[in-house]
Amino acid sequence: MVPLWMYLAVAAALFSIGVFGVLARRNAVAILMSVELMLNAVNINLVAFWRYSETGTDLLLNGYVFTAFVLIVAAAEAAVGLAIIITVYRNRRSVIPEEARALKG
Amino acid sequence: MELNAISIGFVVFTIFTLGGAFGVVTTRNLFQGTIWLMVSLFGVAGFFVLLSAPFLAAVQILVYIGAIAILITFAVMLTRSIARIKERYIRTLPNFIASLALFLILLLGVTIPIFGPHSPASIPEYVASTRDLGAALVDENGYVVPFLLASVLLTAAMIGAIFIARDETT
């Protein structure tokens, strides 16, 4: 059986790659994809801890259900985020987040 | 770690997940980036299978690869300004160093505490099945309130996305 820390190491690597994408990429769609990678890293961690934890029978599903809700929130985030990106693109002809600064004081 | 089907699967899915993630953050063409994202999400679904959560793996494939990746593909097609972006990255080196430092901190922070006496000696024999999940989601002592809130959130997100993306000139 694969030990727990290897799952955590893979999740940490995936999260760091996602952080690099969010910080460094210039295209808003690429940034959103990197956010999805970070959410997936969190999901791996949640399921791994759920699988390896030795809790009582009444707490047996917490990690599992939490992961399902993270998936739901990720779906909602992707839908709203892409709608915002399309609207910004329609108004400014750009998908670079730095160029959408109409609200900047 | 002995060599068996689970460890081989772990290595394969690690290559899928991390290789796909590298593809997402390095590729210039966003279409290819979407394909790499699908590869990476498929690897994560494989991890869910290894961790005996097959329902989550199915949901991962259906929701992420089936819905979110296709949605991103549509967004890429609707926002064609790839040629305008000359450079892929901003502040590449500081961001790379920051990400690497974050990775090392995370690696030390999450792996050191579970070595030694806190390391789980054996994983639990009994695993909750999909039937247990379904029962817990509608159990009033379980997760029925978050379940209903999630459906409200999905409805709100769907209506909000349609409202935001609507073209007001037509």
C-alpha cells in the first residue's frame, strides 16, 4: 500500500504548479485552469486523509462528502469565472487580467 | 514500498497528474493546455480510485473532464486573443522561486508530522461505500443541509453565469 506521505507530496507538487500558473500566466483562462489544478490538489489531500484516518463510524464520511462539495463549488466557480472572462473580453477585447482595471482608483 | 498493482498505478497516475499540470502551465496554445488539463484531471481521478473512492472518480471524470474542460474550451474559442499576448509569463523567475519555496515548505510541513509515531500503521479495513454516501447525504443527522445549500449554490451560479455572460445589445 502506498504510504500517506506520497499522496501528500504529489498533492503539494500539484498545488505548487497551480500556484506558479496563477502567479505567472498572463491569460485569464490559463489562470482559471491553474486554479482548477490547485482545487484538485486539495481534493487529493482530502480523500487521502479520509482514507487513512481511523475515526469512529459516525465520522466516516466527512472527507468524502467534503470532497464532493469542493467539486460542486469548483463547477460553480468555473461557470461564473468563465462568464466574467467572456464579458471582460467582449468589453475590452482582452483576456489579460492587468488590462481590466476600470474599477481601479 | 513493494511493487504491486497499486504502487504501479500510483506511479502512472503521478506521471499523468504532474505531467498534465506542467503542460497546463507551460504550453503556449490554450487548446493544448485544455487537453493537458484533461490529462491531469484524469490522473487525479485515478488517485481517487486508488484511495477507494470510485464514486468521486466517476464524478471527477463527469464534472471536470466532461463539463469544466469543455466549458474552458468554449471560453478559449470565444476569446481569441492568443496572438496578442507576446510573452506567456510575467515575472517568471521570482514566481518560479516562490512556487518552489512553497513546494518545499508544503513538503516538509505535511510529511514530517506524519512520520514516526503519528504515521498511520494500517489503513482502516472498512471503507464507506457509495450507498453510505447516498444515505448520509439525505440523512437529517448527516449532510442534508449542505446538500441543499449546494443545490442552491449551483442554481445561483448557473443563473448568475447566464446573466453575466448575456450580450445586452441583443
